[in-house]
Amino acid sequence: MNLPAENLQLIEDDVFQHFAELIEDLRSLDIDRVWAAATFAERRVLVEELVEAVSIFPDHLEVKVAGAPTLNVLLSEVGLKESATSGVGGGT
């Protein structure tokens, strides 16, 4: 399909405008409200789409979120207890 250059530019401008609107919608999204309203299955989809990986270490978790730097999370921050074998002079 060969379109004139001005038609291609109009299409590109339209796509860019819609993308910019989508970005603004995502920025204004109240994720706490969405989470509270979501069913278990919907929450699972959200997590599966956003979280690329979770690595578990004796003293922390590393969470890789799509498009963001890795997050280091202390076990205590998510209600978990630190392993008795971690840390300097820890278990045997």
C-alpha cells in the first residue's frame, strides 16, 4: 500500500497523539483504587504483566519490574522474617 507522504504524516501524527493520551491516562491511574476493585484473577494478570522476575536471597528480595530498575526489598518490608543463616556470624 503506497500512501502519499502527507497521508503518512497525518497517520503518524494521529498515532503519536493517541499514544500521548494513553501515557497521560496511565500517569493519572489510581493503582490503589484499581487494585482494590480487582478480582483475584485480575490482580494476578496485573502482577504477571508488570513483574518480570523475583529473586529470593536470605536477607532480601530483588524484584524486576517491566521498564524499571531492579528493586531491592527487605524481607521485613513484605512481612517475612530474615533467614537465621544470613548475616555476619549467622547460623552454622
